Amino acid sequence: MIPPASRRGGMADTAAEELVSFLRSEAGEYLRGAIAYTETDHDVLFLRDDVADLYTEAELTELFAYYRDQNRKQVGVAPFDLGNNHCTVNFYDDAILFHFIEDDAAGMVITMSPEAGRDIVQFITRCLKQLHENSSQSVQAPEWLRN
């Protein structure tokens, strides 16, 4: 795991610690990583050692340039009248990737081992609640979450 000291700022330390604690309690050993990003930077909140060994800092920087671009493409795009897009989920051979879109250049990427694929909607709902309550970014909670 990458220790909190290697974080670069952005998300307040207390909020980041609470989020990582929440993710670890929800996903247990299946949690692979949690990285917040803004327009100009990214914060590694948690990265399991075996996952950290897979990526260089340059690759992480490139990865989050990709997600910033995805945000710009997805924020405000509504092909159907369904409300805001809060999270995209991609299922890969080696990971489930949750991309929480906070605004057009900020968000959170959380990855888990594929074995964690049970109860995904419940997990997404709990993450949205945590991000709504603890993120330094403005996360607009869906109506069903506020009840």
C-alpha cells in the first residue's frame, strides 16, 4: 500500500483517510486502489503493493489525463433524460474499475479485484454517499441517496 505521506494534496487528509477506511471495510482484500484526481494533479489514496508495482508515475499521470478527458466528454452529455452520470463501471480481466465523475476535470477511480463483483449497485451507492459527505469536490448526490 502506498502510505498517506505520498499523497500530493487535493483531498483533505481526514476525508481521504475516512474514504480509504470505508473502502477497505467494504472491499477488504479485493481493494486494489483508490486515486482522486483534479484538473492538474492526482492523489494516490491507496494502492495495493502488487498493483503499485504495475505502474510508473508517468503511466499514472497518463491514466489520469485519460480520465480527465473522459469527464469532459461525459459531463453534460445526456442522451436520455436520466439525470447526472455519477459513476461508470468497467469490468476487465484483472479488475473492476469504478470511475466516479465529480465535475468536468475531477473524479475518483477505485479499482477492485474481479472477485468483488457482488452487489455492485450497493457498493456504488455507499461510495456516492461517502464522496458526497467527504470529498473536497462538489459531488451532487442523486435524490434517492438523500432520502
